[in-house]
Amino acid sequence: MTMTFPPFAGVVRQLIYANLAVYFGLLLLGWVAPGAANAILSLCALTPVMVLHGAIWQIATYSFLHTGLWTIVFDMLSLWFVGAYMEAIYGAQWIVELYAVSVLGAALATIGISYTGILHLTPAATTFGPMGGIFGLLAAFAVRMGDQQFLLFPLPISIRAKYLVVIYILIAVASLLQGPGGFAYLAYLGGALAGFLYARQAPRRGFAFAFSERAYGLRNTYYRWKRKRAARKFEVYMRRQNRTQETPRGSKVPDPDKHRDPNDRRWMN
């Protein structure tokens, strides 16, 4: 059972700094030039119809935008707690891959489902925020460390992580079913699904590490094959150099020991 935050360090700290920098940067820009700030928001937020018309960057940039002060406070505290806790166990590479997969999965799910027209969703709607990536972290936390218990502050009640994540997901589903106003929760659920799949399939240190290890293994196998090939060629060469010279039939090969000078130091061992 835990009620304290993990150390503020690693790649999670860098993600939080990046989100804060974007938030305060747009806040200052909105105070100086509101038109420019609104233009950046419209270009960087996730709008499915714009993505299919070439705004590919939106599948990543939308996760760094925030709606307000309390929203970013809650989002960053969630990212800090869940992300840093798992980073201390699985490493920075694993967290980077998990968060990126969750953000991308949330964006793709939002784009794909928005074109189906179900629940009155429309591809012209816009969403943004890091909760797709955070829900991916939560889902992975439930898969890998679901029995970890937490205190529900300020209530003196403990709950397992997997049940807490289920509650979050049910709230997102209920909000989505409310209608077009729940469009943002579609990204939450897409991120949760992507995080769940990654946590079930990813190696202990991430896909990038596993791929690099496999690449090094293939490279070492190739080098071993080259060394063995060179060794076989060298053996063939040595056999050819040490082959016995044929003499004409009936002739005798002189014995060098019969003509050796005992005083010649070249013959001494």
C-alpha cells in the first residue's frame, strides 16, 4: 500500500516539463496575441478530418495541449504518479514506448471511430490533452501491477490498482455514451486499449531493446560465419602449401640427415 509520490526524475519528468512549457507558452501567447494562440491550437489539436487531409502531426501534438489550469494539474500529477512508478521498475525506454503507443493508439482510435458515425460522433470534432497516453499508462499498470493497493485520498479506503483503473474506464465509457460532448473520452479509451495491448505483448525492457539485441545477435552470427569461412580457406591454403612433392618413378629422395654437418649450428635445437 502506498500514498506517496515516486521520485520526480527520468523521462516522466521530461514529459511533464514539455507539457508545462507548451501550456505556459500558449498561455503567454494568448495574452499577447490571442489570434496566433488560437491558430496554433486549431493546427495542433486532433481533428480527424484535418489529419486525413495532411495534418499528420496532430496525432502527436494533440497530447501536449490542455484546457485549463486544474486540468493540467490533475493530468501532470497522474502522469507523475503512474509513469514514474513504472519507470523505476521497467526503465525509461519501456515508458517512452508505452506512452508513445498509447498516444498514437488514442489518436487512431478517435480518427477511425469518428468516421463510423456511431454515438453521433463526427470527424469534424476536435480533441486534445494527454489523457490518452495517461490512460494507456493506467491500463499497463493494471496489467503489470494490478494487485498494488492505494489509498483513496482523502478517504481512508484502500483499493487495488486494477479495480481503480476499471472505475476510470467505466467513467470514460459513461461519459462517451452521453453524446457528442463525450468525444474526448473516445481518445481515453483508445489509449487504454493501446496501453493494455502493449503491456501484454512488450518484452521486459521494451521492443527497441529487444530489436537491438536481435540485430546484434544477427550481426555476431554473420561475423562468426565469416571467421569460420576464413578459417576453412586458411586450412585449404595450408594443406596446399604443405603437400608432398612428387618425384619421378625409380628415383630416390635424398635423406638430409646423412649429409648433416654436426658442427653446423643451424641444425642444433
